[in-house]
Amino acid sequence: MDYKVKDCVLQSVYRDAYEIANADIPWEKLSGSTVLITGGGGFIGGYLTLALLTRNDVYDSNIRVISLVRNAKRAEAKFSKLLNRGDFSLCVQDVNEEIRAEHADYIIHAASQASNIQFETDPVGTITANLTGTANVLDFAKKCKSKAVLVVSSLKVYGIIYGSQEKITEDDCGYLDFTSYKNCYAMGKRASETLAASYCREYGMNVKLARPAYIYGAATLDDDRVWAQFIANVVRGQDILLKSNGAASRSFCYVTDTATGLLTVLLKGENALPYNISCELSDTTIRGFAKTACEAFPERNIKLRFANPGDEQEPENAPSPLRQVPEILDNKRLKSLGWQPKVSLSEGIKRAVAVLEEQTES
């Protein structure tokens, strides 16, 4: 018996997976193909896996999904009965080892360590997942003669940019201290993009590049990322406490919009040409995210508080040639492929809270 996605996951998660599965992309390219997703047990990789399986359930797309994961027990807990399906399997290994899957027509390389804690405690593992890991994926794709590979990069490749511009385009490049271990993630992502371009040039392969903004959604209640802490505060009914003025501006993008953006780049993007994935509906400051989280649930009476009373006043951010350009990504290039983000910040926070609360109740 093949288990349906809608019967095996939380209904709030299924709604998101169903939305991705109905994105306006050329799904016919994936029909009858095998798709390998590295980091398949992670946040974005997990949603992509569920979306492709949902596509099979609803449209009989006959996509075979292979999820490459490091931790078998965690993946088995995440996917549960879905692992009994004939169109889904795990490849349990570290991406830093030679890829042991049999074949893949398409590959989404999303395996990465993206937590600040990991940057501090395992900088070597962080950078090698993007160096050795990407090389292993590309070697595997070359051997399989895969139709296309998507390397999931990051907005962190831009580094620090100074100027009066309001958004970062794919042609911008800022400063990174390449001697600092703290840049293990950013420098690894830069190198992975160069590897992609090199394999395109030398072997004539189809390798695509995506640079997602800050992806948010239903993480875990103990996730150390700042947006995840705000969402956890809402779930727990706690006031949100900012330890700074929260003036830093960032591009946030809900997980479903990010997933459809990644699939769009995989199937429609140009080789070795990076595409920013961001949602102008969610461009905001840290304090703006926190404030929106409070306002999304007025009945809970959650307040935004500041550890330093002097931070309560709204900061001014006047454009200046000497100021650091905010981490706001220009998404015009991706939109030129027909992609459109759909989920506002308030809606995304409500969805994330719904998932976490359904988890608690189940």
C-alpha cells in the first residue's frame, strides 16, 4: 500500500506541500524522472520532498524521490510511513562522501549547515559541506549525465556592501574576511558557485544557482535563529524581548515561496547564473518581524519589549554612500522566469505558528 502525504503529515504542513505542488512551473520535465535532494531531512529539503510526493499523489507525475540524509533516525521520524512508498527512498550518508545513490535525472543540492551555532562549533564541517559536498554532487551528476543540478547558495555570498542602494542585485559583490572561521559558510557558498560554473564550462553540464533570502517557517521551538525565536515566543504566549533596536533590514521568504523559487530556477534558469529568491511582501527589519509576529495574533496580547529602553524609539535609516547596504535582495531576475511570491510576512508567521501548535497537539 502506498501512503498518501495528506494522511501522514500534519494538515498544516500538507497545505504548504500542496501549494508547492501546484506551483506554475513546467512539471512535465520532472514527470517520470528521479530527483535527488541532498539535505532532504532538513527544513527546505523536507518541504521539497513532501511537495514532489504530493505531486505524485494528486497528478500521478511518477517522480521518484531520493532524499539524501545524514541522520537515518531523524529522517525516519520525519517521513514515517511515507518511507513505505515505492516512489520514495533514503540515501543515508554524509554529502562529504562519494554519493552512493544509483541514479538521478535532477539534483537539488540543499545539504548545508546554516546555523550560527554550527559556524562556531563546527566550521570545518560547515565549509566542507559546501566545498567537498558540492564537488561530490557535481561528480555524481556528471557520472549520471543528469539533466540539471541546482546548487542552493545563499544571500551570505554578498558579504558586506557599502553604498546608498536599497537592494542587492545578483551582480553585487561585497567584502568577506576569508581568513576568519566565522565566514566558513559564506566562503563555502561562494566556492560552491565557482565549482558550479567550472563544471558547466569544462563538462558542458547544466548547473543552476539560487541565492535564497532568510527562509522562515515552522522550525523547532529551540531553533537559535532570531525569527524562529520570535515564532516560538508566540506559540508559548510570551512577550518578545529584543536585546537591540532591531534596526537590521533583511529579506525574509516563507518556505513555500522559497521552494517554488528553487524549482523555478532548476527547471527554467540559465546555467551558472545566480537568482535571488526573496519576497518583497516580507522585506522588513528584525523589529518589524517581531512587531508583525505580535500583531498577527492580537487576541494573545503579546507585546514587543526592549531590554534597553533607549532602543524603543524607531531607528532612522537614511540612505548614505557610507552606510552598509541592508540584506534586501532584488528578485527581478527570478520574476523574469514567471515566478511570483505569494505569502506575506503576517500570513507566513500564522502558518508557522499553526504547524508548531498542531505538532504540540498531535
